[in-house]
Amino acid sequence: MTSLRKLGSSDLEVFPLALGGNVFGWTADEAQSFTVLDAYTAAGGNFIDTADVYSAWAPGNKGGESETVIGNWLAARGNRSDVVLATKVGAHPDFKGLSANTIKSGVEESLRRLRTDYIDLFYTHYDDPTVSVEEIITALDDLVTSGKVRAIAASNVTADRLQEFLDFSDREGLARYSVLQPHYNLVSRDTYEGTLEQVASRSGLAAVPYYALASGFLTGKYRPGAAVDSARAQGAGKHLDTDRGLRVLAALDEVAQARGAELATVALAWLAAQPTVAAPIASARTVEQLPALLAVGELELTEAEVSALTAASA
């Protein structure tokens, strides 16, 4: 059985692959989403990641669709206590920014859509430099104190600002970020490595990277001359135009062949092997896409394999 990983200084323990909820209510309808959620949890998965803004970008959607689907699934299955549920505030069209009022109003809407009375991990989706560190942390601390949120986390924040948040929490004895969600993968390393990773490591934060498969590029389905029918094809395909993208694919091919593994599994295993990373996030629109993601819990790369992938992605 795949062992669970601790999320930083929180008391949350999670499967080493977080299931991304951005596709629910977007490219996967409710029935498809239920099937994926059922298969993920049946395989031992317990970590579901969503956001209040998912998927406001889709025509006809207004945000909250993913939370609504997940809430309906939790209600139908009666398994709320078996799931570590993460959502985010600050990017929904009706709840933009991180003022105290926005945070408190936003969480109430998320709780309503998710059909639960608590959120396990609550992220500030994007930092809001127009609001003071004091106001943001105090509002989040109120949510933790009231029992509406178990642990708090940050995404899309600079190293300096993250350090300010942590210092304020420590100084005032208030709720403290325990998890960081950075943009991080084999073809996007400078979005995390460096000062941001150093703050996370020094402060005991767990990293839960998003875009872990670079919008599907690291699954290996994007190759020179191949056409892919996907809502993300344009973003993923751009990596084919870079030397690094081609080097990474070649290195992934080599490791995958040697280990009898899917490219996606190897790419996720490289992330999981990084010192601060607890669980990469990846989404699945269909059940068929899940096995390669779930297998990250069983694939431990050798030091030589990690080094080869790291060198190829430099």
C-alpha cells in the first residue's frame, strides 16, 4: 500500500498524488468526474485539489463548477472524512483579491458548494500585495480558530512576501502557512527552484506543485508532427519548440523504457523525489488517464535517474 506523506507542519497526511479538480465541470461533466473521483479514491487516493474559480474561463461557466461537482460527489458517497480537500480563494470573479471580507465571504461560498462544514487545506490562490500581511493572516487565522479551515497554504507568491507571511505568523502566534503550491515541473524549474524553494525548505513547508505535467506535455503525447485534440494543446505543444523540451522527452523515454513505466509516471516521480515536494497535482478527465498518475506512489527513481532527468531539464 502506498504510504501517505505529511503536509509540512500540518496534521494532514496525503497520498503522493493530488487529484486536480480543474477539469471537473469543464472538460469532464459531472458523471465523468464522479467516475474519476471514484477510481482515484478506490486506488487509495485521498487528496483532492480545487479552487473557487474553476472553471470560470470556460464559456457559460461563472466559477465554482468544480467545487459544486466535488460537493455533490462527497454528498453522494458520504466519504467526507476520508478525503483531504483543498480549495483556494482570491481569483473567483465575484471574490477577487485577499481582503479580510473577500476571504471570509469566499470561504462561505466554497463551503456551500462543497457541501461541507470544513476545508482541510485552504489556499490564498494569488497573493494580493494591496492587502497587508497582517490583514490576510488574521483573516485566515479566524477561519482556523472557528474550525472552518484545518490548515492554510499559499500559491503564486514571491519568496520575500512568503517570508513576511511566515514571520508575522510566528511573531503573533497565528495560523501559519504549511503548504506552498508552486508552478513546477521538468520544463519549468525556475518558477520554484531558487529563493522560493529555499524559503519553503527553511520554513518546513511542503510543496504541492501545479502544472506538474506541463499541461500534458510530460505525458509524451506531444511529439513533433503529432496532432493532439486537447483544450491545452497550444500551451503544451510550445515545449516542442525548445531544446530543453526535446531533451526532457528523450530522457523521460529512456527512464520510462528501462523501468517499464509511463512517461507521466516518471515525470511525476522526478517531482516527488525533490526535497520539499510532498505530492504533485495532476488532473484526469477520464479513468484511463489515472493509472499513470497513481503509479507515482510506487515508482521510486534511482539517484542516477533523477540526476539524468535533472541534467536534461537544465
